[in-house]
Amino acid sequence: MELKGQVTISIEDFEKLKAAAEQKEYAENRLTAFKDRMSQFYEIEDTEFWKQVKEIDSKPMTDRQIDKALSKARETLKIVVDTEALKKTIRSMINKKDYPDDDTHVDLSNTTDKELKAIEICFREQED
């Protein structure tokens, strides 16, 4: 719905709207930056997946058989993480204002590249 015309609002309401718009823009910019950085620390290894897809395509199969075979093929995909890029991304995304009482996050955000390289990355496995 588009309205045309003019409205009158108080300066206080205008400042609130302006602040909200600035916060929205800041959040959108941080999200875009995160998405860009995220694409730099992982890739998908799909060699075996495509090998199985070609095999599936070369055989006559029912839709059910294709679904089952594709499901099995998807299980061969691997997410390969560049741990150094991941650590740098985590370090750069820490907003110190979000952790006023957490020295660990502040210390992590202040690490040198040498210190960051020595920090171990651990992945938590999900239980079924």
C-alpha cells in the first residue's frame, strides 16, 4: 500500500525513526560482511557426490530409487573448513560492546595473528 502526501511528526519521533533506520542499515551491513567472510572459510567437497549422481543418471530407476540414491549420494558431501580463516572471521566479528563483562571475547578480539594461530578450533558433534 502506497500513501502519498505529507505528515507532520515531532523532532523526537523523527530522531527515533532515524536511529531505527541507522540500526537496520548497520545490521544489514554486518550480515552482508558475515556472509562474505563465511564463504571464505569453507568449501564443499563434492567429487564423490557427482560421481554417484552420474551413476544414478546412467541407470534406469524409479523415482523412489532415485530419491534413495540421491540421499545416499548427499551423505558423501564434505564441508571443508579453513580453520585459520574461520578464526580470523570469528575474531573480526566480535563486537566488544556486546561483551562488556566478558574478558574472554575481548581478549580473543585483541589477539595477534600468531596468538590466533595457536588457538585450537574444536567442533562439537551433535548426538542423534
